[in-house]
Amino acid sequence: MLDGRQPSTDPDVLDLEEIGDGVRMYARDLVRTSVEGRPAHVSTRMTKTLVDGCWETSHVHEDIEYLDGNGTPQKGSDRKV
């Protein structure tokens, strides 16, 4: 950050929800995708971790909800990741 490799301000600050010691957590997104060959809604969250003075971005799957063939959530299909 201070050496010019990254912007001095966070370009994602509007989505920032939580700040911890060397960790920033941003708003969740709900994505429709396939998990283990099955249709699902997946809740993902962007996180940034401070590593050697630079913020490294990752996207974490927080929750998976499997869908039936019509795109309707299946009962009891919520799975925490």
C-alpha cells in the first residue's frame, strides 16, 4: 500500500462490511451455479487479507442451497461451507 503497489484507498470501500486484524470482509453475493453437478445458489463473500503489506483478494463460499430441476430450493438443502 505505502510503497505504491496498491492504491492508497480501497476501491471496494462501498461494499466493506467488517474490518478485523489484517482482514476485510465485503458484501455477500448470491450466485446461481453448479456444485457437484447440481444446480445451486451459492452465497459468496469477497475478503481481503493483508499479506506482506499487500491486500490479497479471495472469494469465499459461505453457504450452498441446492435447487431442484425447476430452480426451486430443495427442502433441507442449506449447507454451510
